[in-house]
Amino acid sequence: MSQWCWLVLVALCHMTSCANPGVKLQLTDKGIEYGRQLGMASIQSKLQSIRIPDMSGSQRVPVAGKVKYSLSNMQVVSVGLPSSAVALVPGTGVRLSIENAFISMKGNWRVKYRRILRDSGRFDLSVSGLTVSTSVAVTSDETGRPQVSSAGCSANIGSVKVKFHGGASWLYNLFRSFISKALSKSLEKQICPRVADALSDVNPQLKTLNVLAKVDKYAEIEYSMVSAPTVLTSYLGLNLKGEFYNRERHQEPPFSAPAFSMQTQNNRMLYIGVSAFTANSAAFVYNTAGVMSLYITDDMVPKGSPIRLNTRTFGVFIPQIAKEFPGLMMKLLVKTVKNPVITMEADKMTVQASSTVTAFAIQPNSTLAPLFVLNMEASVSARVFVNGMGLAGAVTLNKMNLTLATSYVGDFQVRSLDNILQIVLKFVVLPILNVQLGRGYPLPALGKMKLANTELHILKDYLLIGTDVQFAE
């Protein structure tokens, strides 16, 4: 029942403990209204399945005396839920109310009066003015995911009308009032259990909540709740951990999540705030895993480039290389030496990276002869976009600064290598990085959830995603 999953977010109260969230969700009035519409379809389906057990007995009526009766094969023909509302209770949760609902049923009747009369036929039952009020409770299951149940429910029937068909009308009119009350009481008992069933049916779907979302063979993201939801009259805010971890070992980074607040316009169903902390925790994981190092060989450089990774090209700028290692191919090792730092400003996302570039000459016996080591400080701009249910990106080079760390071929002017290293970064390193970034990183998702009409803004210290939501059947 994916429809109910959206309403579950409105009532979610499972929590763990953490200082500040890395990711925030905010459901607006528009989102809550969408959840109400989907929830009504589920409740209507459950009420449609009501079956009243066969009833039989006897009733003493004025003048006629004792009349034996039986009602059988009673089933719902139609259910109408014309008026319903979901109300957020500040600081508490959510309340669902249904008013002016109606139910139509049909069945068979049979009566026996003394020993002289037996009669039977069919009847129609019309229930109107039905009101239902229920509260939703959410607790944690054994896996740490939320599970839902009805925390309280009341149902009241306004009026019941029974219309009998066939047989002697004077006979069944004698006990029409009694039958109406009996059917009303039996039906009323069926309402709240059906609403509770609609809630319970969502629990298997809640097990799809990606509280630990796999990214790749190195990383996963944790989206568990870190505090109680913020419930106001106009929106519900959920705080999620939003932290990348190494899949083999959950190691906390040497920095913590700072507080951030979301500024929304409430013209979308759902707003997702992804903090710079989340992005920086990803950088920490990949750097710690050793992923941010790359060997570059000449076959990785575009064929049309005049710059080749060989001692002839580098010898133009560093003559010692051409003299000591003539006619050899080269290999570069680009390796980060610090965790890259991601910063977010208005409409601007920047990554600062500190790396080393080690150059080797590839000897005829395939051994590597070190030539020099450069310190490289690079700044790249990131373009971020939503791709399906993931957050993807691409980076371009802003600037680069080189300094000499170690030389095995004597002194040389480092600036002379700027053009070579810029080509390597722009046409080799960044394209490889962009392939990974383009695959995307999973956003928090519930059930068969899809995003629509998505917009993304880069703000101070966080990304803001505004989106509508749809649930696939």
C-alpha cells in the first residue's frame, strides 16, 4: 500500500540520537493533501471489504407477538468518502478525520411468524452521516525501521435506513426499527478495524525505507532519524542523519554536522535540504578508502592533444628529463593528501582539493623511476542536479596552483608545467570523476516513490531540493 507511505511520513516518530542532521525533509500542506487523497483510496478499499456476519433471532413485536428472523449474505455495494481531512497536531503528530461518509449494502431476509407464515426476500441498507476519527502511531521495528498502527479510533453512524423487498410488507415493517439498530451496531464495529488494517498494510512497504542506502562498493549513506519530527500546523519537518560511511567500517569523520535551517516557499509537496556536511562526509569516506588517487598514462590523454606523457614532451620544459631518460613513456600519480573540502554559497558550490602529482619514467623493464613530486592546490566548481531518485553532479576546473615538493632531476620552473597539468586535469582526471558523480547518490526514499517538478537551489551551507511526489502502483 504505497499510498499510505506518504501519510506515514506525516506521523513518523522513530528517532535515534545525534547532534545535528545532515539532511532535512519538510512536508508542506500540498504534500499532506496529496497524502490524504491517496489514503482515502486505501480506506475506501478496506471499507468495501466489510462483511457483516449472518444474523438471526427473534423479536417480540406489538400485537403480532414473537417473530423469528434471519439476515444473510450481507455485503457492501458502495462506499463514499466525500469529506476528509488530515490535521497536524503541533508537537504531537497527525489526526485523520472523515465526515459525511456513506455506505450501501444488500442482503437477504427471512422471517417465520408462528407456524402459519414463512416469508423471505432481499433488503437494501443505506448508511449516511458516518464520521471516523483516527490517530496514527509509529514505532520502531526490530530492524530500526518505523512501523505503524492506529493509536485511537472512533466511528459513529448518523442514520441507517433499511428497505425490504419481496414478501409481506406489514410483517417486516413490524421489526424494521429493531433490524436497523442491530445492523447499525454491527456495521459500526467494523469501521475502525478496517482503518487499522489499512495502516497495518503499509508496514511491509516501510521496510523499503532506505535508512542505509548503498552507493557503490566503497560507500553507503545513512538516513535514519536523529530527532523527533518538528510538527507545526503548516508543515512537518524530519531530521535525518545524512552521513556517508565506508561500507566495511563505519568511521566518524573528524568534523561534525553544524546546524542549518531550511527556507522554503511551500509551492512543492516536499523539500529536501542536503547540507555541506553530507557532501564532506562523502569526501572523507572516499579519501580514507584511497579512492582519490589515480595513475595516468599516455593512452588516457586525448589522441588529438599535442601534450603527451613521455620524456620528450616533459624534456622541453625540464631538459634534465630528456637527457637522463630519453625516449621513455611516463606515468603520473595524482593523489589527494587531505580530505577535499566542499563549500556552498548562494548559487555556488566549490570543492577545494590538496593533492600531490608524482611523475615517473617507465623504464624498459617496466620499473618506475621517480622524476619529481608537485604539490597541487585545485579549486573546482560543481554543478548539481537531481537524476531520478538520486543527486548527481559534474565539476569543472576553476584554478590550480603548483609548487615543487621534491625533484629527482634538479631544479626547474614549476610554472612551466601549468599547461600540461591543466590538460591532464581537464581531459583525464575530471572526466573520470564526472562519470562517478553522474551516476548519482541516492536520496531518501519511501516505497515506490518518484519525484516530479523538481527544482534545486544552492544556498548557504546546503542544497535545497523542492519537488512534488508520486507513488507508482
